[in-house]
Amino acid sequence: MNIEQLNAAIAEEFEIDVNDITPDASVKDTLELDSLSLLDLISVVHDVTGCTVKGTDVSHIATFAQLYEYIEQCS
């Protein structure tokens, strides 16, 4: 997985500075996620990595480090 590529895609989709995406940052707070934007995140992750994030798993992903770990396990 290319973390820089994923971060760039997420930053573009959510119109935020890529530097705001750090391993310890809260995914929900950084991206200001609601139920609809959560679907956008799942779509971006799938498009960039091929990993399908399950809705039941997403509630356990609090930080970007946890997201990266989830994606690594998905591969």
C-alpha cells in the first residue's frame, strides 16, 4: 500500500490539507465524517487500495494509523 497516494486521494476527496492526515489524527474529526461522507471514505480506500472496508469494521477505526493497519490486513 502506498500511504502517500492514499492520503493524497483522501485529501482531494475531502478538500483538506494532506498534512492534516497524520497517523495519530482522528479520522472522524479530521475528515468531519458523517454517514454520507463515510461512504466516500470507503469508496476512496477501495479505489486506491482495492480493500473493501466493511461497515461493521469502520466503527473500530479511530485513527489513520488504525486505518492503515486495517488496509494492510485486507491485502
